[in-house]
Amino acid sequence: MTTWKERHDEAVRQQDAAWQAYLEATADRARALLDGAEVLGSQAAVARELGVSRAVVNRAIKALEKNQQQP
């Protein structure tokens, strides 16, 4: 049997791991969008292909660029 504190600490570790996985997936998605823009010629073309707005594509790419610039 585990204590409430042990269960809490394990849940925090799981949340941290899930958050890290989310951040990595978000960066992977943005890199894929950048590659798509290279292949298709523009962010607008990528957005049309995916059925989303160009703003969605642009925000994802800008967030990646911003995170890459941070020390």
C-alpha cells in the first residue's frame, strides 16, 4: 500500500512526463509544418492541404521559432 504522498508524487512525475511529451510533439508538428511549407511553397498551401487556417500554421511555426531562440 502506498501513502497519499507517494501517490501524489507519482502523479506529479506522470504529469511532468506528459507535459514534456506534449512539448516534443508540438515541436515535431511545427517542424512538419515548416517542411510542408517548403514542399508546397507556402504556409497558406499547407493550411489548405490540412483544412485549417493559415493562422494556425503560422502560430505553430512562430512558437517553434520563439522556443529555438531562447537560451
